[in-house]
Amino acid sequence: MPSSLRNLPLEPLEAVRFINRYARYLANLRAVKRQEIPSVAVLVRGADQLLPADGQGFQHGSLTCLVRDWGLSSPFSLLPFVRA
């Protein structure tokens, strides 16, 4: 495993928080009119386990709020952020 990947969070809530911070960083780059902003895709395997429909699961409320922001709020709604 490359050393740059060793420091990434492994727990679901921390991983989603990491994605949120990085997306905000990209939005800041865009706000200051930085020419080259990296493209990023987020793939969630087992989304039904991360955010089960029955509302149960590990830190469900916190994760739901964070992921909901990806589709509804700034800066996520202003970024070319792919949501499926």
C-alpha cells in the first residue's frame, strides 16, 4: 500500500468527514479561482450497510447528515461532485 494511503481513515464516520473536508478544500480552491482543481469521485461500497434504510447502524444520524449535505448544501452543490 502506498504511504499516502496509510493515513486515510478506516472508520465510516471519519472517512465521510475526511471526504467532506477535502470537498470543502476543493471549493476553496475554486473560490480563489485556482486553475487546476483535481477531479474526485467517491465510491461507497455497501452503502446499505453504511446508511441502512431502517435507521439502525453505526452512528447512523451523523453519517446521514454528512452524506445528505453532499446533495443539498454549499460547497458540495456548487462543485462538480458526482452523487448517485
